[in-house]
Amino acid sequence: MIKTIIFDIGGVLIGYDWTMYMMELFDGDEALVTKLKENIFRHWDEVDRGVISEDELLALFTRDIPELEKEVKLFWDNLGDALWQYDFTKDWLHDLKNRGYQLLFLSNWSHHVKECATKQLDFLPILDGGVFSYKVNLIKPDHAIYKEIIKEYNLIPEECVFLDDRLDNCKAAKECGMSAVQVVNHEIAVENLEKLLAR
């Protein structure tokens, strides 16, 4: 029987579109956006891992494009604009909470992004807790981060279901003993979740 539902955040409870955000920020300059994305997102695991400083991250982003330091900083300072909370998020969480499930989050998320997205994350008080990757310096799909939440909340993996938009993260959850639902879209995710909850 499932007692605990663990949510990834990005792509599950919050939407994001880096390309659209950057195209708006840089007046539709596709070549610039492509170059920025190549140099920023190849290091994004380090953003989520939370081990190195903000200055070190910005130095990594601009190492091969020093001429775009100003543009990288503009992206970094305003990246909350790339994120939005889904319309269904709070109602979905309230419904599951009212049905007696423990609700947690497990998300690759940096301190900086959290600070930039306080409005988008205002559903967090509905949850019973969770683990941000930057707090434990681990990222999915490393089994260690799943073991971290299991240990912190005294979870029995067989009583947990994990929802994530990435297949490799769902696979890792299953390897750690949990059930998992890949979120391809919300409607199918709810349907598959409810099938597991009905068992």
C-alpha cells in the first residue's frame, strides 16, 4: 500500500522553458541563445549539486565565452522568469493530502533558483517536507539522494511512489525499491498514480 508520494518539482509541479525565456530576454537572437545554452547547461549538474560558489559557476559558464559575461549574468539574475507554477498544482496536492498521503519532494534544484522562484514554489508548505539536491550535494539519478530522503523521513520504499518527468530518475527510484510514475503529461500521470494508489 502506498503511503508516501514523492514529487520531483520541475516538469511535475512547475513548468519551465529555458529557450522561450532566453529568446524573450535576448530579443529573439537565436544564435546568441544557442551559444549561451551550450555553455551554461553543460554545467547545470553543478548548479543543482550545490558544491561550488555562484562566482565559480558564472566563471564556468563564461569560460569559453568571456565576451558574453554580461549576457550570462543577465540570464542568471532573472531566471525565475523561465518558471511557472502549473494551474493544477495546489489543487492536486490538497486533494492527495486530504486523502491522508504523506507528500514529499525530491528535486534537483539549486539555492539560487529557489531564491529566484519563491512565488512559483509557494506550494511547498502544503508538502510534509522533502530534499533539494543543493542541500545534500547530490543529484538524481544517483541512488544516494533517494537513500537520503528514505533515511531522513524513515520511509519504507515499498510504501512510496515517486513522480518525475525523466525516465532515468524514475528508473533509479525503482532500483531503490519505490514505485515510480514518469510524468509525460499531467492527465496520464494522474491516471497512472491513481492505479498505484488503488492497489
